[in-house]
Amino acid sequence: MAFATIWRLDVRTIRRIGEGMPPIEWNTLLAAVGLACLHGLGLLHILHVLMRGRTAQGTIAWIVCMAVVPWVAIPFYWIAGRRRFTGYVRARRTGDCELRKVSEDMHQRLRHFELKPTDAFAKAAEILGGLPFTRGNSIELLIDGERTFRAIFDAIESAEQYVLVNFFIVKNDRVGQRFKEALIRRAKAGVRVFFLFDEIGSHKLSRRYLNELRSAGVECHSFGVNRHWWSRLQINFRNHRKIVVTDGKTAFIGGLNVGDEYLGRDLRFGHWRDTHLRLQGPCVQAIQLVFLEDWNWATDERPTLSWDCHARTEDQAVAILPTGPADPADSWQLTVAEACSTARERIWIASPYFVPDQGVLTALQAAAIRGVDIRILIPEKADHLLVWLAAFTFYEETLPYGIRLLRYHGGFLHQKAMLVDDRYAFVGTANLDNRSFRLNFEITAISTDRDFVQKVTHMLEADFQQARDAEMIDFDGRSLPFRLAARMARLCAPVL
């Protein structure tokens, strides 16, 4: 009886309280539930960051952002925070049997031309790239656009079986039109033409341009969102490679994309300083395999190609080093760091973008302290403002150690080259920045041939003649707003 009385009193009390309260706002309730769900999702992403974060600083930054503003941090994390291009890895595994068979057959053919590593660096390069040094190659240095495009277009016109093309940027300008017409002519002549382009780098490429190619029989595909839904969120991973292969006999790689500015026709930049390579011999098969993996990702197809090795009388030693975010390790970053640690006399590097991570920066400092002649050639002009600004903040971490930063003023510097002592010369697509270290698919040729190393040496010496040494006053003497802008740009280094 007493319990029933208490129950009635409590019910009346609750009713009175409820009558005095304002009605529930369903929009507010839904917003609160949505916010709670977002924070719950943020918690799950925090666990993911803890398990996969690269550095303590980056992990802490992501955790704070996930906890405070998950609605901003989560989508940005999917775009810029992922370390590995998992979609590419899955595609590689999906076609693993066929690709593995092609790779094994190619390695078997290369065995006759394979060279054993002569030192620790050569061994490291082979492990990181998964491809051997081979003899029997011809490697030609192509300096600047006129010579490079002439060689590429001549090779395309001479193709009899197939043409493989992969560019980061293709523009619909005069050079782009010549490129399109060359591919169409070969396709109409019965030559198989495979054209792969990066959809972000070539975002201005019109549908009409591609339709004209497809109508002529050219197989065109973009690298990225056309495979799986999750790759639409991985736009931070780009295919920065520049590859042309004809008939499995001749290949081109290097710094030039397809556009008028690469011929110096851009009034803003003027002369465009760049370097490319024409390669023939067994190393072409390695370049061809790199293209095939990229094509497999974009199309889930593996076209039949020629894998016959054709040795050249020049007999130059070359290794192909493909790197990218599908690798188990940060292959290009490790390659540069290892080059610094093994260098005895000099390291000369040309790169349009100088935003090194701490590992490479430390390796450069250590080499300079040992007395190694380190020269890093970077542009005076800027094509990407944030990258250009961020480079100034590295003056205080390089110049006092004896590292020379040289600002090229003979136009815009876009070449990617490196020289280690008199032993190794590198030319390819990889820059000295985090994008090339961890986010972009790149390809580089490494040669130990004395004649080729000497040519790269002379090329860089000529470039140094058109450059000035950077000094601390170039940064310290700037206005406070400039220095603040540079420091802020440095904060974006992980995605620059």
C-alpha cells in the first residue's frame, strides 16, 4: 500500500516537471545524435591512426583533430592521411598470378644480362626497386624539350607493334595536339596504343580530346578513381611517372610532361630546364613491367607485350627504380638517404621542389659534416608557391652545415637528377619532397656507366653556371610577413 502511494506521487511529480519543460526540438536531438556518431567515428579513426601513424608528431596531430573536429579531420584523413595506396596493393594481388608469371619470365630473360651488385648501395637499390642492374643497355641524355619531344615523336612514328604511354600531365595545347595526332596515326596504322594519364595532373584534359583518341582505336584510361569506390578518397596518391615504350625496344623516362611550357613557350617561366632519357636494351623490359602494373591497376587488364631482350653494343649498366605508396617501405626516401650515407666525395642533386623530411635532412647534414661536397640545385622561380616558400625555411638547417643550395636563374628548373661521387648518376621523375618520398608513383634510372656519369656531371656543372648560391640573408633579410608565410607553408610539408 505504501509502495503504491509513493509510485503515484512520483508519477505526478514527473508529470508536473514534464509540463514545465519546453517541447523536444527534434532537429536539436538529431544534431546531437549525429555529433555523437561523428565523435564515435572519430574514435575509430583514432585507433586506425594509432596503429598506422608514421611519426609521433603526425599521430598526435591527427588524434587531436579527430577528437576536436572529426567532421573536418575524417574526410581530410582519407584524402591526405593515408600512408599506403591500399587500393593499388589489392589490385596488384588480384592479378597476382598473371603479373607474377610475367615478372618471373622477365627476370628469367634478364638473368643473362644481370650484374651482381658491386657495393652496398647497388644492393640496396636492387632490394628497394625489385629490379636488377643489367648490362647491354644504351642510355642517352636528352636535355630540354626540343630534343626530348623530337626523340619521343620519332620513336612513336617508328613503332610497329605497340606504344605504351604514361604521363602525369597532358595538355590540349600545341604539343598536346602533336602528341594526340602521333598516337592516332599509329593506331590507324594497326599499332596497339595504350595511353595512361593521371586524372589529377591531367584534370584539364577534355572529354573531346580523349574521345578522338578512343575513336581512332587508342586505349585511354586514367589512373585513379576508375577502379574502386575507395580510390575516390585517395586523391593524394598520384601517378607522377612519365613513360613511353615502343615495341619493347625503346623507352623514355624523365622530367618532361606533355605541354607547351616544356618547350619554353610559357611567358611566365620562359626557358624550361628539364632532363629526359632514351633507353634501349634489357632495362626497357623493366620499364615495361612498371607500366604493366600501373595499367593493371587502372583497367584490370594485362595486354600481351614483347619481352625479348635486345642487347646494345654500348653495353651500359642501368637499373630501373620504381617507387611509390604501394611499396612496403618509403623506397625513394631510403634511396636518397642511403646515397648520402655511402657518398665519399660528392652528392649533386637537381630538383624543382626541396622539402626534405627529417630522415633525408639528417643524412645530408651527416654527409656534409664528413666533408662530402653537397650541392642542391633548386629553382629561383616558383611554380608551386607553398613549396617554394617552404624551401626557404630549410636554409638554417642546410647552409650552416656546408650544404650548398644553388638557385637556378636561367629559366624554370624542373629536372630531377642526382650524382653520387663518380659512381652513380640518377635521372627520373622523383623530387626531393614528401610527395615523391611517400605519395607519388615515380620511376628513376640509375647508371654506373662512366661515360654517362661524366655526361651528367658536365650537364650539372653547366647548370651551376646559371645559378647563384643561396645565403641566409635571402630568408632572414625578408619581411616578417614573408617569413611567417614560409613558416606556415612548412607546416604543410607532409602533403607538399
